[in-house]
Amino acid sequence: MSANMIPTPVMLRQPTLLAALVILPTVALAGEPADIRLGEMTFTPTLRLTETYDDNVREAVAEDAESSWVTTVEPTLELAAQDRLNIYSLRYGLESDIFHSSHRDDNTDHHLDADAHRIQQPPPSRPERRLRPRRTGRR
């Protein structure tokens, strides 16, 4: 490196680094979430992180349009259990949008879901009762 060149943390002029920055996020999001066993239940944490650009944050007319980069963070926690054919799950997640040019537009949405999938099994069948003939008389 020459003496008059100022070092920077990221040199985007290098095609290898640029390709890695484009490809790595795609690969990281392609994996399946890993379950953590907690006795008879499974716990599944996930995290989704996205970065987008919005050229009209408030969807205003052209002269009032305001643009911003938006970071969205979406963590989710799921607890699930299965008992024979029945499946139960409880899921909590949030979606937080961070507007880099306009923090007054930042927002967070919370989501809580519970689900139970029960399969009703027919009651066990009873064996047929055979009726005995009544004896009417003495022996």
C-alpha cells in the first residue's frame, strides 16, 4: 500500500469482496432453523434481518417525498410439543422497522400466536354383550 493512500475498513473496489457481500447474506438466510430440545418440547429461535431502500417513506406526492434506508429486524421464538397425533405450538415474534433518515417513523409490531391441532380418535369399541336367556322356573 502506498504512503499517500488512506486505508479504509472496506475497499469495495475489490470484486471478490463485493461478490462476497452480495452472496453471503443469501447463503446465511438459506439455512433451516435449528430446534433445541427441551424435554418433550422443541424450542426454535429464528432471526431475519433485511435492509431495503424506500424512496417515498410516507407515500406522499412527489414534491413531499422523503426517502430512507429501512432496516427490519424480525426475531421469532416458537415452543412446540407433540403428543401422539396432537400438535401444540406457541409463537412470539416482533417486527421492528428502523428508518435511518427518519427515526420518528420507526415502529415495532408484536405478534403472539397459539395453535393446537388435535385429532379426535373414536372411543374404543366395547365388545358386544351377549344376553343370556332368563330361566323362569325352579330346578
